[in-house]
Amino acid sequence: MKHYGLDLSSWRVNQGASPREVKELSGAVGRVLSVDYSQMLMEMNGGEGPLGNINLRIHSTAEVVAFNEDYGVTRRLEGQHLAFGTDGGDYCFTFDYSVIPPAVASFPLGALALDEKKLLASSVSELFARIASGSIQSHHI
């Protein structure tokens, strides 16, 4: 499978979400989802696999709300972030809605405090490209 021009053939991916599922997710989280994130969900509704030196896990539309509630992302990050995936371990990837357009950031799941934020990319497509190229590695997140 190719996504953002990257070979994700070693990934385990879910069947793409329907436009209705993406719209329902947007309504459930009370946020406008970026075009590239929405397109990604319609191509692969979550999945996981290696990219660069990171084992990336992208949540499906059904998992996003539960993950954010279970980890208290909205509450702990003052409603400014929406988690959409993890590194398969101790860090989550979020959309940072405190900036316009929303950027992609990472947080340690244990801390989940605004002062732990690391801005990584301007979009999901840039995040994937930067991880694949090696400009973002596990020690950067």
C-alpha cells in the first residue's frame, strides 16, 4: 500500500472509513478535521507498522474518541489537542488546535502536560514524510 507516496506494504491497515464516519468523528470531537487526515482515514481507517525507526499506530475513527477519553487528553491538555495515534509505546501524536492551521505535536502519555509538547509537523502528511526520511526519529518525539 502506498500512502503519501510512502510504501506501507508492511503495515497492518484497516479498510478506509466512509465519508459519513469521518464526519461523525469530526462531530464527536467537536473539531474540523484537516483534509489530509480525513483523506488518510478514508484510505486507511487506522493501522500500524514501521516507518523510519518508529512503529507508528494511527487510531481508527472508532478508537479516537475512546483513546482521548481514556487518557484524559482533552481534560489534561485544556481542550487544545486531539490525539490520533501513538508511537506504539509511551508517546501520542496530537493535532494542536492552539495554532492555525492545527499542527502535529507529540506528548509523553504519562505526563500529558502542555509544557511537554513537541511540535513535529504542519500536517499528517508532513509527519509521515519526516519520519520516513529520518528527520524525525524516536528520540525526537
